[in-house]
Amino acid sequence: MILKETTICTEPANPTVAIIGAGPAGLTAAIQLKRASWNPVIYESDCPGGLLRSAGCIDNYPGFPDGIAGPLLADRIVDHAHGLSVEITHATVTRLSFSENRFLLETASGIRRFDTLVVATGTIPRPLDFPVDAPAGVVVRDIRAIAPGSGRRIAIIGGGDAAFDYAIRLATHDTVVILHRSAQPRCLSRLLGIARRMPNLVVQPNISIDRIDSMDDGAVIRCIEGQRRFNLDAAVVLVATGRIPATGFIAIADADRFTLETACRLLFAGDVKNGILRQCSIAVGDGMQAAMQLTVKNHEWIRVE
């Protein structure tokens, strides 16, 4: 379907709006829309709060000079939305399409139609570039999947901020080994400094992963360091090698998406569109901007045919 040019017509005020994703961007958009007397519906497949729930300490969010734990900040934003009676539907949107001037959101419960849409789905882990033959509970992509324990060896694959944040938190109870492929990690120098002062945390650079295999009480990582190959056993392997936008459910052609975005009918907010600029404060600003773009257009219903 190729969409025609937009036209402006008279329709009831406050078109129906759905927000896909209840992270900082989606929740902020919903809060602002509620303030403008709109009634957005949020779809969230996981726990509201997004990746904030995986973050140890957010120390660059304005208003918290001593930092704030990611889950605590997530709870405060969710409570704010709940206080305004924002509707959060726990469901996975499996397909998003556009037909007869409406967005069609498909979930396991069926199809709902909306006039406008904010996509704030964030990111998903980047596909692995090595084979894994180990149970899902042994090789994980999120720190929340690791059950509390003590005295284990946990291997973390990756050298960015997330990898080091996870390692620092886990090393208070477990022995942690960070494996990353470059000579220098890509994390903040502050995180690297903390990691180097922790006796239970070892950073091993210049490591490539050949594969991960299962063993009786965990996994064995087949490592490559230059011409040398060696094995590393671990009770749990946490892979933090980057993330990509979560947009695989969108079934709208690029040209049509451009038309809908230009008409301010389809908006993207937060990590789903920000590449490496994945910060909570940026996501909040994106959500606010998306909501205000919609409300500013309230007096001009934009119809796309």
C-alpha cells in the first residue's frame, strides 16, 4: 500500500492513541498526554520501567546528585503514571500495520485500531555471533535472569557500560570474569576504575568467543586470545554485547512510515530510535516531545489516505 498525500479534515477531538512500550519514553508520553486530557493505552510485554530495571545506579539523571537505583527510578515513573490512571495493557504487540486510515495493533487477544501511535519499544539484545549449546538459564542476556547466589563464577561477555555495571554488582557476592574482544573496554572510566579495585572481578581483554557449550553445573566458554585457545568454566554466562532497535513487529513499508511520521501520526521515542545515545534522560525528553507533537496537532486532524 502506498499512502497518498495528507489532508486536514474535521474529526472528533483527541484521536485515539496507543503507546507501545512502558519504559521511560513511553511512560513519559502517557503522562503528558494524560495532562492534556488524552487517554493513551500503553502496551507492554514485560514489567513497566524498561531497561531501568536492569540498571544499577543512574548517576546522570537531573535531580539526583547522589544517583538513584534504576529499579527505584522506574518505580517512581510507573507510580506517576498509575496516579494519573494511565492504562497499561500487559501484552506483546506481534504486528503493527496501517489500513483504512487506522493503525492495527495485533496481540494474542486480537486486533485493536488506533488513530495515532507512539513506538517506544526500546531495544533487544544483538544476535549472538557464536553458537551456544547451553540451557537458557545458564546463558542469559539480562542481569534480572540471574538468581541471587554467592560464591559462583560468573562470566560476562562484553566491554561496554552495561557489562561493567552488571559485573560490579555481581562481584559483591560472586567471582566475576569480564571477557571483551578489544584491547581497551568501551565503558566509562569511572566504571573501569571501580572494577579494577574489586578483588573478585577480573577483566580479560583481547578475547574472542568461539562457542559456549553446556556442562553439568554451568557452561564452558571456548575462548580465543591471539593464537591461544583456552576454556573457561562458569556457573552463569551473561552476554552483554550490544543491542538493536526492537522494530521487528512493524509491517509498514518505509515510504509509508515516512508519510505517517511527517503527518505526525506515527512517532518514535527513546532507545528505539537513538542508536548509541541510550540514556534515560534522553528517552524521557523523547517521550515528552512525542506527546506534545500529538497534542499540538489536536486542532488539525491529519488524515492519511
